[in-house]
Amino acid sequence: MAKLSDRVWNFRGKHRIAGVLDVGTQMSLVRRGDGRFVVVDGCALDAVQHAELMSLTGNGAQVAAVVHVHPFHTLHVEATQRLFPQATLYGTARHRERAPALPWSGPAVETWSEGHPLADVFDLSVPDGVDFVCPDERVHVASVLVRERASRIVHVDDTLNVLAGPGALRHLLPVSGLRMHPMLSRALRPQAGAAAAYAAWARALAVRWADTRIVCAAHSAVRVLPEGGFAREVEAALGKVSRTLERHRQRYG
């Protein structure tokens, strides 16, 4: 567990591909103004992390809400619900489809607008120009990006990436700047204007969240940014996918 501010804690979990390569995953805990908490996503916790989480939240009783923001991060939804059965539960449409017996509240998170149920603590953003749930379920590009407003900390699953060394090398090699998802080309909608819509979304996000100071990326690491770093790194990440976007424009217009 890492305490990132007086309001935000980030838990790093393990997620192995083919049972071998640990690409990691995450869960964040956010304290609201009334002292209660919101859990963002879920992951498997070891004994130490579980004890820390329970200690912070009055054995879970102070968790008011749980929100799942990536449609393909579904493995730990039911386990997280068992930890906080009294919490109001929010998720994407795909979470609801995968776990229909759970007590989901309100509309799907990807459809939320201003004045949403967690607007007292979070700014949200959903990338434009890409399928939120791709027909090819191996493509996990889109998610709901969550920004804790007071601390200026972003929790993001897959849409923005941070590259870090594997295993023990994680502590030796420098963490990269922000990157777009490597499967972006397969997530862009097959229609005219999709590439432009994605680029416009990214540039608007760079401006709107320019003072972000930390990005918690699901499958890699926590990126601590220098002043103005978020805007620069999002713009740089967009530049690195310029060929992908141009090829899409050439094909679809």
C-alpha cells in the first residue's frame, strides 16, 4: 500500500498472464469529505494489504461506495463486494453483464455525466473515438479515467500506460513517461473521424487535467509527475501514436 496523499491510497496487486508474467493490477482508496471512503476497482490483496485496508476503513464499515471503471477488469469484482457488502456498488455495463446477481446501483459508469454519484470527489473521462468494449475482447484500450480532484491524482486502467521493469528490475530501471495503449489501432472505431476524435479527447484531457501530479497505472507503476508533466507526457504519448492515427485517417477518412 502506498499513501499518495491525505485522501488517496493505492494498492498494487498481482495479475499473471498465462500464469507466468506478472503485469500487475491495482485498487485505490479515496477518502471523501465526510470521512467515509470510495474504493476504485478491486485486486487480490495479500495479508498485509488486507490488514492495512481494514484498519483504515474501520474493518470496511466506513467504505460508502465501490466503483469499477474498466469493463474488462472483472476478476475481483465479487471478492471486493464480499469485503464491502454494505457499500453502494457502481460499475460499467460489462461488469453488470458478468456479475448480474450483484446489487448494482444507478446507470453504467461510462454513461455518467456532470453531477454523477461521486462528483464530490472525482472528475471522470472516457476516451472518444474508440470502442469502450471492443468486439475483440483481447483489446482493453478504453476505460473510465478517474481523477481525485483535491489531490490531483489519476487512477487509470490500460488507457494510459507507464512502462516499468519486470520483477526485481522494477526498482532498478527508471519508470517511463505516459504511453497510449499499444493496441490503440485495434480499438479505434472503423469510421471516418475516429482518429481525430481520439486525438481531440487526449489533447483536451492534457489541458483539463494539466495540474495532475500522480498517475496510478494498472499494469505497471505509479508515475509521479513534475510540474506540468501530465500535459507534456500526454501530448508526447499522442505523438508516439501519430502513425497509427494517420493510417486510420487514410483508411477511413
